[in-house]
Amino acid sequence: MAYYYYRRRSVFGGLVILLIGAVLLLHNFHPEIGIGPVFEKYWPLLLILWGFALLVDYLFAPRLGGARAPVVAGSEVALIVVLLLVIAAIAGIDWARRHNSDFDWNWGLDNMFEHPYDTVETVPDVAGKPNETVSILVQRGDIAVRPGPDSQIHVVANKRAEGSDQAEALRKTVAVHVKITPTGDGYQIQPEGQTDASDVQTDLDISLPAQSAITAHTAHGDIKLAGTNGPVTVTSQSGDLDLHDITGDVAATLTHGDAHIDTVKGNVRLDGQGGEVDVYDVTGDATLQGDFYGPIRAHDIQKTTRYTSSRTNLALGQLSGEMEMDSGDLTVSDVAGSFTLTTENKDVTLDNISGRIDLTDKHGDISLHFAQAPRDDVRIADDSGNIDITIPAHASFTISAISRNGDIENGFEASGLKSSTSGETTVLNGSYGNGGPHITLSTTYGTISIHRAE
């Protein structure tokens, strides 16, 4: 008698389908979450899921009968490929939305038989008030603000709508009317009749007294502002920010898009998330908070520069040089004050830091170069990375270095620095010259290299 055993299907296929559905559902309800960066960080969970499925198959196959499922099945590989394609497509859509506020993931199929038409509305001027507050609210459209030639508020609205013909588009634009409404301390400028679902884009070109305090918000559009003297508060949920030549403080919020902020006499604060960020020539403090996927660039910040995200906490004082950060690298040069950093999965390169250095990193290499003798203490703690430090030969310092499961290369031989090894751990201690700032270095699974610069 012949016996036939059916081969059980692995539970992994069902788990991957559930995961694909969860990813799509999460993106529908929370599109602000960057699926690409999340997957980049948590992709090992897919291997854990696969291993869990294999364990379940191994334990339950004898009880349920039939042969065990194969370790690697072609259908499982195909499902993983489908999952990767879904994540790549979502990450591509998110990237396009961050870099183009008008991006439509339907590629315009809903309006393939319609054409855009523009109309211009000139809003009656109003007299400005001393130290007034001007609030600008737009659901869909760009906002451009600049100082005017007089004390009047001038507004020109360019309205765009799509229709099968010009008459249909005109009927849509007529329903939207831009109005300047007096408030207790200034004015509010807003296209009436425009909603978040409106298909009429209204771009506002505004000139006003330079000393005005400005608040601008657009749900879908860019904000450009230049040459004003009062404080500025701007929000763009889907669009870019371009702010420059501002005397007052700047507070900006970004959800999708890039930010360029320069030549500000006050403080700068940028919150939210988005793509590229450029901040430079700031007289006050520059504070960035959120997940910006970069690159993030800053230079010529006279006071403190701070950046806080889910993976990085950075603070440095008086950045006369440059700072550039992306998903895997951070480079900083010419800092007159202190430098504090906690991060992970980043290679860090520092050059000419004058103040105290306190750096903690995971899974990244660290390179530190002193153009002049260090004047303050240095503490660097790395996990699974190399530390490379260059110190001038004429410097004086005290050092404590330890490398677990790694080596220490000492360029200051025949000095007071003594090295010892115990098992997989190497330690270097001592003073060079007349002592001085304390340098503390530690790493696991990495090499510490100390170079002597003549």
C-alpha cells in the first residue's frame, strides 16, 4: 500500500500579506510617516517574522500531519519581492510629494479631459497700520510676500482652475474671492470660497509695510518671503519654504517639502518633517526639530545651532564654518563653542572644534581633527565603530582610551602614554606634554587611532 503525504503550506505567506495590508493601511491614515526610512531602520523584523513562521511550521507539522514546509519556498520569495516593491512605490510617492507640492499620485487620470486656465484678481488696496499683524490663510496655492513701496497692502491673486473649456474653469474661479478683513491688530487675507477639497489654486502675491508681523499658512503650496523687518510665522503642510533677508525672528513649520532660510537677524526655529534644509547667516539661534531626511546644511550661525530628531540630538555653539547631515553622515567644521551629539548609524567627521566635545554614536565611524591644540575636554563613546583623532604635536593633554574587541594605534610613542592589553580589551592611559584637557575615548568592535600632526 502506498502512502502519500501532502506538503503543508507555510504560514509565512499569510503573515507577509497581513504585513503588506498593514503598511498600506498605515500609509493611508498617516501619510506623514515616512515608510522608506521606517523600513530602512526596522527591516530586520522581516527576518524575525520569517524565522517565527519557520518555527511554527516545524513545531506544528507533526501534529497536523503532512510533510513540513520547505525552508525557502518560491512563493515566499515572490511575496517578499512584492512587499519590497510596495514599500519602494510608497517611498517614491512620499519623495515626490516632499519635492513637488503639486504631485498627484493619480498622474492626473481623474482630469485627463480637462485643461488648466488662469485668471487674475486684483484686490482693492487697504491702508496699513503701524506694527500691524497680517495673517494669510490659503488652502491651495503659493504665498509670496515682500515689502511694498508705500504703507498700503497690495494683493494680486492668480487663480487657476481646470475645466473642459474656459467658461467652466471661469465659473470655478469666480466662486473664489480674495478678501482683506480687518482684525483687532491688523488684517487677515484669505480666499473666501476655497476649501481643502477645492480644485481652484489661488496664488497670492502680497506687498505690505516692511515692519509688519506676518503669519502665513498654506495647506498645499510654497511660501516665499523676503525683506521684512517684523517677526515671521509660516506653515506649509505640502510645499517648500524660501525665507530670506528678515530682521525679526522666524518660526516655520513644514510637513512635506524643502526649506531654505538665510540672512536672518533674529532667531530661527523650524519644526516638522520634510526633505532638504538650508539655514545660514543667522544672527541668533537656529533650532531644527523633526525628521528631515536631508541633506541638512547650516553655516554662519552666530549663536547656538540645535537639531533634534528621532535618531539625533545635536547642539553646537557659534558655527562659523559648515554643518552638513544626511541619513548616514554628519560633517562639521569650524565651531568656536562646544559640541554635543547623540546619534546612531552615522559616520561623524569633525574639524576644528574649539570648545568641549561630548559625542555618543552607535554603528558609525568617528573622525576628529584638531587644527589647534585642544583647549577643552573631549569625550567620545562609540559602539561598533572606529575612532580616528588627529592632535598637533605641540599640544598637551591627558588621555584615557579603551577599545573592547579592537586595537589602539598610538602615534605619540616614546611619551607618557602607556598601553596595555587584557584579553580582547586594549587600554591607553597617560599624559602628553604638560597635561591639559582630558580626552576620553571608548569603542566596542572598533579601532582607536591617535595621530600626531607635525
